[in-house]
Amino acid sequence: MEILKKAETEASSQFLKGAKQSEKALATLREVNEDLHSELSECMEKWTAQLERAHFKLNASASDLMALHQEAQQLRKAVVCSKETKNRAIASVKEKILQQRSVHHLMSKGVFTEETCNVIRLLVKAGCSCNYINEIISTILQSAGITTVGTISRTSVSCILREGYFAAEIQLGYEMKNTEGMTFSADGTSHRSINYNSRHVHLQVEDYAFKSSDNNPKQQATRTFGIQSSLDGSSEMAVADWENTLKRITQLYNESPLGKRSGSLLKFVDLLVKLMGMNTDHCAKEKKDAQILEELKAWAVDQHLGEEKMMEMSLEEIAEHLRKAEENMIRKAGGLHKWEILSDIKKAEKRAVMLEEAVADLGKEAFDNLSDEEKRVFRLFIWAGCGCHKDLNTVRGGYLAMLRWWNENESEEIVRPVLLANRDNDPVVQERAAVLDLGNVPTPAQERAFHKSTRGAIKTAEIAGAIFNHKDDKKGHHDIFRYWWWEHVGIPFTFPDTSNNRFQSYCDAAAVLILYSYEFINFLEHLRINKKNSTLNHMETNLWNALHCSSTTTELAVLAIYAEAISYPYMKAIRTSSDKNMLNLGPLHTRVHDHMRKIIDNPNILVGADASFKTATLDGEEWQNPAVVQKILEIIPMLPHFHNLFLAFFEGAAETWIQFTSEFAPGGLIDEATAEERELAWMPATNDENEGALGSFRVLMRRQPQLTLLNHNALAMYFRNNTQAFMAAKFTEEEDFHYLHRLAREANGEERK
């Protein structure tokens, strides 16, 4: 029991102890619970506040979102509106552009635009009448749906052409002023009993397509002075025309706004100092022109150096020099008494001469003090003849040698070419033959008719040209011949233009007469059959006789084979050479003569059975007409005296070649000129520019007889000299065009006075 009581007591004690601990734990829990409750309350308050703030922000965001939605909607509306506005603006601009494009204004601020002027010049150059320029431009623009605003009268067209002419002359002044050296070329002809001269200058010019003015590359160019009429064909008048042309250009340039902006004057004397040579044909008149120009250059050099010397002198030295010159002038006039009785005009003339001589004396002194190299440059003046004329005269020299062979070897065994007397002389020549057959002496009239009559290849080619391709469209057979040829030979063909005496036309004619002799005979027979009286006229009969003459055929063969070996390769060389400077072609001209001598020494390289173009032609290239050469080689055995005439022709040609290439002789000016001097004196290998200009002038004046010489020159100079590019590059101010307008107005009717 005690144990139980003891256990119970311990249990109670433990219970009480546990209860106290439980109470204590509960109290602790209550405290913790209160703390948690307090903390939870604080958290609830905190999160409640945050939630309220979140609700406030959410409400604000919703409000902002709604505002943004509204703004976005407004922006979308604005975008749509802007697109519509843009489309309307684009449509409006397009409409304005279409309206502008559908309307072309010929004038701007009361003046024709440069584009309009260029179109007008091009139309006139193409042959349009000045009366129809406005109608043509309006019609063309209307066909493209463009309305023309403004009109162009005939007077306006002429004025625009003259503006181009004066612009071209200003260009010539500018280019001659800015070049280091230049050469001239010229040629003359007559048209309707008036002498005309074509003139060109060859010099280094700017490339106007080059945008930058610094380091603008220079290029060789040929500029035309146009065509001028002359009172006569003398050299003195020709040089006077040169002087007038250069002085006019000098004055025009100096008075132009472009010249004034340059800051220095262009002087006539300075142009002559820059003149380094001249290129012409070989006639005596043109050579004399060059000689007088060379003397004029020497005068200009003295004046130029004298002026420079005077600029270095003091006023006292100049006064003393002029005083001595004046004393010398009075002494030459016969003393002071005679001087005083001279008129004021005479005194003024003598004073002008005195001043010129005084300046020249200073120039001569200055020239003597120069170095040999400087003297050579100042005196440099080289003349060279046209390459085409060298070949022409060489062929003539060879043909004359053939004629001499006939005369020197005349005998009964040697039959000369058939005589081709004209219609008037032929009856008299036949009477002479009848008189000789009777053993009587011909009358002087019969002898004169016989000796005036010609024969041979040249006459045959001339007759054939007059029959088949006469320069007068109303004479000869022309299209009848071409149509017959196409039908029977099967190739288009026009007979060489011997009627107009073109370069190489006689050699070309000889070649076709050899190659197609049978066809030409058939055509003449066709003519005879279709005539009412079945008879050829006198000229046709002459050609018939020549084509049946073996001696005439021999001469034709010699002409044709010479052209294949020498003429054609030489002309090809001077016209297609990479070096266009005639002064650098001395080796070519030497090679021509050497090749002639080689053929003379060994004719078989050209007319032998195994002849080859590789050794026979000057350049070693293929024959120009292989069929002609083959035909000649085939018929040589049937041609009488071919080898004798062949050698005579080449001997005469070689001698003539030396005569007409004398400017390239060893020790001459060209031979001793340096590379720099040859470049300064650059000149073309032919005179084609002047020959072509004169030919075009004659053709144009026949087609447009109402065209004045001034308007012709305006077109030729404007387009030939590339004046449009010059104006685009250099006429940068309005005053440049105003100056042209004034000159064109003032020049109206001047050339008719």
C-alpha cells in the first residue's frame, strides 16, 4: 500500500508538475499567439494598404489604357488621313509634272533656251528650210502629246545661227590663246565664178567633257575657220584674208565677257608667233601662201620680242630710242622742211611705220641675244604637202613617162593606143589620115586637130566616167547602166567618179575596165541594139574602140597594178595610221620610194608568175582587188610592150615621188626637227578637211541656194568645232549669252552689204 501511496504521491507530484508546465506552456503559447496575432494584424493592415494601392494603380492603368486606346484610335485615323493626303499630294504633283511635260516653252524670260537653239541648228543642218522650223518643231512635239508655247520666225532662226557662228569664233580665240603652237591648212575653189577658200587650224585644246578645270587633259583637234570668198586667187589676197580673219577673231574675243574674265588680251602678233607651219596641196599658189605667212611670222616675232624689250626699258630709254627713230624718219622724208609741208595724214602714216620699225629693231636685237634653241623655236615654220596630192601627182608623173616611152619608141612595129578624138576634131583627123595615105602634106589645121586629140588609159577612163557616171545627172546613162549591170552581172556597181576627178578614180576606173571589159562591151552593144538607128554616138564609139585596143588595155593594166602595189597601201597608211602627224611619216615616204626601186630592179615580184602580195605591196598585206591582179597576170602575155611601159611608169613615178616629197629630204626642216617641235607643228597627213569642206559647200549651195555664206559657216563651224560643248563648259554667265545676242542682231544683213 505504501508503495501504492508512494506511487500515487509521485504520480500526483508529476501531474502537478506537468500541469504547471502545461500552464506555463499555455501561457507561452498565449504570448506567442498574441504576438502572431499582432504580427498578422500588422501584415493584414500592410497588405490591405498595398492592395488598396494596387487597386488604385490598376484603376489608373485602366484609365491610362483607355486613354491610350483612344490615342491609338486617333493615330490610326491620322495615318489613314495622312495616306490620303499623301496620295492626293502625289497625284497633284504627278498632274503638275504631266502638265509641265505636256507643255514645252521655247523661250525663257523672253529669250530662246539653249536647248531650243541647239534643235534649230540641227534641223537647219539637216536641210530643213528656215520657213518651216517652227512648224516642224510644233508638229513633232504635238505627236508626242506636248503643246508648244512660243513661235520661231525665220528671222529668229537666222539670228540663232549667227549666235552659233560668233560663239565658234570666240571659241577659236580662246583655244588659239591657250595653245603653245598651231598650224594652218587651206585650199581654194570657185563656185559660180566666185573664189572661195576653206581654212583650218590644228592645235591642242581642252577636253570640254572633263568636269574639273584643273589638269584638264589636252587633245589634238582640228578647227575650221569656215569658208570665205576672195576677190581673186592671188597669194597676197589669201594672206590678207588670213590677217583679217585672225584680227576679227582677236577683237571679238577681247570684247567678249569670257575674254575680259581671262584677265589678259589676245594679240594678233601673238597668234602669228604660235604659228608653226602650214599644210596645203602642192600647187605653186599654196606654197607661196605658206612662204608669205612665214615672212609674216618673222615680222610678228620681231614685234613680239620688241614689245617685250620695250617693257623692260625705262621711260628715258624709250624716249631716246623713239627720238632717234623720229630723226631717221625725218631724214628719210627729205629733211625738216619737207616734213613740215606733209599733210597730217601722211605724217600719221609715216609715224605709224616709224613706230613699227622702232619696235622691230628692238626685237631684232633681242632675237640676236637668244640662244640657238630659242631662235629655232621662234623661227620654226614647216610646210608639208597633202599625201593624197603626192599620190595623185606621182600617178600623173608615171603616166607621162609612159607617154614619153611611146614618143621615144615610135615606129611601124609599135602600135600606139587608138586615137580618141572628140566629135569636132575627128573628121579633121580622118582627113589628115587620108592625106597621108595619098602621100601629101597635111594642112596646119589638120596637124593641130591631130595633136590636140588624146589617147590612152586616162582618156579612156575619162570617157567611161562621162558615159556611165557623169557629174551632170542629165548626161550619161547612170541608172540604166546600174540596172543593166545588176541584171547581167549580179552585183550593185557604180562606175568610179572620174567625171568629178576624185582621188584614185582613174586607177579605180582602170581596174574595173580591165576586170569587166567583156561586160562593158556587152553593155555598149546593148545600147547600140536598142537605139533607133542602131549606132553608138561618138563618145560611145570612142570607148568601144578603146576597149578593143590592146595598147590601151596595156596602159590600163599598168595603172591598175601600180595602184594595187603602191597607191592603195599608201593611202591606207596615211589615213589609218595610229600616228596622224604628217611630220612623223618621213620613214613611210622613204619606204614608198624604196619599194618602187625594188620593183624596178625586179619587176617579177609584182608581175611575175609567182608574184605574191606579201612582197609586191607596200605594206605586205592582201591585194585590195585580188580579182583585178589575177586578171592582169593572166593577160600580160597578150599585152604589147607591157614590161617596157611598166618600167617606164615606175621610173617616172619614182622620180616624181622624190620631187613631191622634198620636204622630207635628209637635212631638211622635218628631218632635223625634234620630237617636241614636230608635236608643236602637228599637221594632218592629208588636206581632206579643206577638200571636204569645199565639196560640201558646193553641194549644200546647190541644194539650198538661199543659204547665205554666213549661215553656212555658222553651221559648219558650230558642229565641226564642237562649239556646243565649249559653250556648256565656258559660258557660265548670263552676260556671255547676252553678248552673242547683241552680235547676232548687229550682224543682221551685214554680209549682203
